[in-house]
Amino acid sequence: VLGALAMFCVLSLALPALIAVVMGMPAVTTTLALTREKEHGTLEQLIATPIRRSELLFGKLIPYVLSGLFGVILCAMVAVYWFGAPFRGSFALYLLLAVAFLLASLAIALVMSVFVKTQQAAQLGAMLVFFFPGFFLSGIFYPLVSMEPIMKMEAYMVPTTHFVMISRGVFLKGQGLEALWPFALALLVMSMVFMGLAILLFKKKLA
């Protein structure tokens, strides 16, 4: 009984960080946003429209951002009301920073979808980019302070790492933007850089 109680307590404390890994799912499906169009031959219809590249790509992002936000709310409710994880911060701030995380992850996924031509390759690439680094480089199971400098540098290049810090800070410590702004800024920079790359690399023409 004591072992089960201890496991329950550990899980309730680990859930805020695990939410960041779960929220990688929209990014995995976003990699299929353009590859599905390529495989089904419907990309020609999109290319023929007068909308600009940026409008097309942002249009692809919006449904995934909305579904991702719904997932954040659902995961937070399960963590708090089912597993008893403490939530000491501002939920509005948490949702705002979750949007920054989703934009960064989805922008990376869009860059991948520009290059990949098949859905199978897109899914495999997304697993390698989002899930494995999300588990092993984000600080969930292996503390960042104990990582080698090169490994730590790689960890900070993964959006999940920053959202793990945000999620733990808001859930467990009740931190505000004054403490979490470096992680929020990193996510915003990632989203702008990779979204700009996606717009730059995506060509409205068939290969």
C-alpha cells in the first residue's frame, strides 16, 4: 500500500512535465499537413489558389493550435482532478505559454513537412524529432544540470525542454512570467525562426 501511495505521489509530481511530451502529438500530425496533400494529389488545388505561401501555412497551423489547446486543458484537468497534482500558478498564463510551445513545435513540423514527401517518412521523422528528445533531453527523467555541455545545448534546442520548465514552474511553484520569461522567449524565437524557414522554403509549385 505504501509503495502504491509513493508511486501515486511521484506520478502526480511528474505529470506536469509529462504534459509537455503529450503535447507533442499535434506536432506529429502537423508533419502530415503537406505530405498528405502531396500523396493525395490535392496540393495542386492549393497551389492554384491566389493565397500566399504564408497564408496557406498559417491556415494549416490554426486547427492544430486549437486542438492542441484543447489537449492542454484536458491534460491539466486530468493531472489536477484525477491524479491530484497541485496547480499553484495562473491557468491563463499557462495557456498563453502553451500557445508559444505549440507554435514552436508546429513550426518545426511544418519545416519537416516541406521536405518530406510521404506520410510514413513524416511520422517517423516526427517521432525522432519530438518524442525521443522529448523524453530523454527535456529534463523529465535526466536532470539538465547533470548533462554534459554539448548534451545540454542540444536539450535547449528542443521546445519540449522549455515547456517542461514552464509546466513545472506554473504547476508546482506557482511561478509567473517574471520567472518563466526566458523559456517563453526561447519558444517565441523558435516559432518565428522555423515559421520563417517554412514560408521561405515552401514553394507554390510542384516538384
